[in-house]
Amino acid sequence: MGVFAEALCEGVCAVKSDVTSLIHELAERHSLTLDDYESLITNRTQDSARMLRDFAVRERVRIYGHDVYIRGLIEISNYCRNDCLYCGIRRSNSHCQRYRLTPEQIISCADEGYELGFRTFVLQGGEDSHFSDELLGGVVREIKSRHSDCAVTLSLGERPRESYEYLRSCGADRYLLRHETADRTHYSMLHPQEMSYDHRMNCLHELRNLGYQVGCGFMVGSPCQTARNLAQDLKFIEEFKPDMCGIGPFIPHKDTPFRDFPAGSAELTCYLLSIIRLIHPPVLLPATTALGTIDPTGREKGIMSGANVVMPNLSPVSVRKKYELYDNKICTGEESAQCRECLNNRMRAIGYEIVTSRGDVKL
Ligand code: 5AD
Ligand code: FES
């Protein structure tokens, strides 16, 4: 071997063994430095991905077996007062056809979901002032009284502490609020000036203090995101230890300022899913719809990388296309029962089983 080739080989092998030792360290200590998270991302290879996946699946199987939890997503409103630059239902998108479900419609989606074996309902929507505490509280109470063995998760953005407190007192069990990015400067690139990184992080801490099971999360490959930013997201997850963590690739929406930015990849999303499973092994980790949109077998790949949750849509088919955060979202034409059946088959085909259970975090 020539001197040059030898030097090259040594370089490659050094990187390889470096990443390998980082993975071992992560699996044992559930923690790395910011620099090491960054290098785990930057120096990733097919081999390191395989190794991470093996460790992550082992942890997931140890805690949750081959069970996959399902959450029925009910998209209650696409009105939003916010103007996040990436999002298709942002206030400034005049092409978005706005809708809101009535309390009766929301409750009937949950009833239908219950029959299909769902034991968690996620009420998700834009920040819509029409949904007052009274209105939402009534809906949460009604769902909980009809289906006392179910969990209700809210995903309705930033609200005052009193609102979170009231909704919790009405029976809401969990709250999803993606932090979007744990880097202040990056946050300000993705959001209009009036939105605040600190406020968002405060909301997450308040939700936790109120006794909610809390979910954070971020997009993979969002505009201007660096490996350093992702390392910061991982460090935040390591410290915050969320009960749930939703991550999915950024996908451009044609009517947003980010329309011409490239989408994030399924490959990096799955790599990060494995890392997150190892950082906080009990975390409830969905293989998201965005992951299934960017890659037709993305959700399967997500589960095989360490995820253990899928969140099919229970919204009425008549509104599904309107809740378009990004282009080409999957499952907008299928009835709830079709998605349930489809996911059953998809999970079975890879050796997993969807279970009828609330699917609480196992700490
Ligand atoms: N691509 C991928 N995910 C998106 N979200 C919003 N817009 C997009 C997009 N264009 C995510 C955000 C939000 C969640 C509900 O959906 O992370 O918190
Ligand atoms: Fe909706 Fe497959 S999950 S059609």
C-alpha cells in the first residue's frame, strides 16, 4: 500500500473507531458531550447507523417488547395565530382553507377511534383562540367520561399557565409541544420575531410542573440547521428527559417562505431516533407521519431504529387535506379504519404488534 493510501486508511479507521467508542459510551452512560454528539452525527456511516440501531432496538425491546402504541390524532383546527416560517397553516398563508371541528365532531372521532382500539386521543391544532379553556375543557371532560380507560393528549401550542392548569384539571394527561430547535439563533431563523424561544421552553417546564406527561421534539433538516444544532437538541433531550419526543424530517410547503429549501432525510431522522432511544431509553418515540411522507417505508424504518409509537389520523376525511403542515402528507384520503388496518399490517410485517393500551411511559 502506498504511503498516501495508508495514511487515508488510518484516517478512516480512526474516525470509525472513534464513532464506535462514542456509541458504546452513549449506550452505557446515556450521555455525551455536545462535541461528541456533533461528531456522532457528522461522522456517521452505514456501519455506525447499524450499530446504533442494534443498541436502540435492544433497549426498546427491553422496556416495551415488540409492542407498538397507537395514538389517534384528531386535527381540531387549522386556524393559527402564529406565523412559523416552515408551517403550511401559518397565519399568512391565504391559500389555506381554514376549518374547525365542532365539539360533537371531535367527540365522535374519539368514539370511532375507541371502537378501532385506540386508547389515546391527541387533540392537535393551530393556536386558535376560538378554542377557549371552557370549550376545550368540556371536550376533554366528555371524552374522559365516555372512555375512562383512555388518555387525552393535547397538542395546541403555547397557552397561559392557567390554561394548562385548567385543562389538566379537566383530565388532560399529556401535552406535546415541540421545542423545534434548542438553539436560540436557529429558533429565530425559523420563527417570526414575536415568537420567543424562552417562552416556549418555559411552557415545557410549566407543563411538566403541572403533572402532564410532556413531549418535546424538533424537525430534522430544517433550513439553516447544522449538526451543532442537532447536537444541542440531543443535549436538551438528555437534560429535560421528556416522556415523549416527536421528530420528523422538515418537508417544504409550497405556500411558505421555506418552499425552496430541501427536505430533511429519512436516514438522518432514523439515526437520531436511535440516539434518542439511547439517551433516554423509556421515551415514547413516534415514527411520525412526516417520516412516512418522505419515505414510503419511513415509519417501518423508524420503528426498526428504536421508535415505538405510531400516530394515525382520526380526523374526518373531509378536513384531512386542509391540515397540511407540509406538502404531500400521507393518509389524507383514507378512513380511520383503513389507516388502522394498514398500520396493523405494516407493523406485523416487520415483527411488531399494535396494542390496545393507553401506552403510558414506563419509567
Ligand atoms: N415539515 C415538517 N414538519 C413540520 N411541522 C410544521 N411544519 C412542518 C414542515 N413543513 C411540525 C412542527 C410542529 C409539528 C406539529 O409539525 O415541528 O411542531
Ligand atoms: Fe394511513 Fe397506511 S396508515 S393508509
